[in-house]
Amino acid sequence: MTLTVTRQVIKNPAGKIKFWKPSGNGREHFHVGIWIEGTKSELDSIEHVEYTLHPSFKRPIRSSSNRANKFSITIWTWGMFMIDVAIHLRDGSIHRIQYYLTYDLPEDDGGNYVAVDE
């Protein structure tokens, strides 16, 4: 099985990276999409995917059964951390992947980021 986890920082329609900052001295949070990549037949064999995020998240366990979007979830995060991914297959088996979430952000040139409300 060649299933992998991938991610991307989400941009608005103008191509700017979305971020929000909680009130006070909080860190900037970035909107990140996480999903499963694989062959068509591999993705078709998945029933649902459960992502266990860092325990600091209010809802650290997220699940997706949406085959159309490759079982994706989106999160707002300021940091990088390990995600436990449990891929539940239609045959009843579970394929597990440990995925370290990272993302690259470009230098802020004043025009490539946009603040949004969460």
C-alpha cells in the first residue's frame, strides 16, 4: 500500500496565505489542509480516516469519510507536531501512519499574507 499523508497551507482566492491571531499575545495561526494521497483503487478502499492531533487542540481527534476530497481535514495551527493517522479500510483493517506536520512560509513582503477571522 502506497498511501501517504500530505498537507498544504491554505490560501485565499487571491493567493494570499490566510492567518488569524488570537487576542492578546497569541501566535499567528495558519490554515492548513491535510489529506491522504494514493492510487484511485487505494483511496476507494478507505472507509474513513481518523487524525489524532496534538493534545493542545480543543478537538484533537478529527475524522473524515469524504472520498471526494481525499479524506481531508483543515486545521488552524501555529506549530508543527506529530499526527497519528489511522486509515480505516473497508475490509476492516487499519493502516497507521505517523506524520510530522511541517509547512514552509514565505517571507512577509507585505503582500502575501491576509488576516482573517477564525
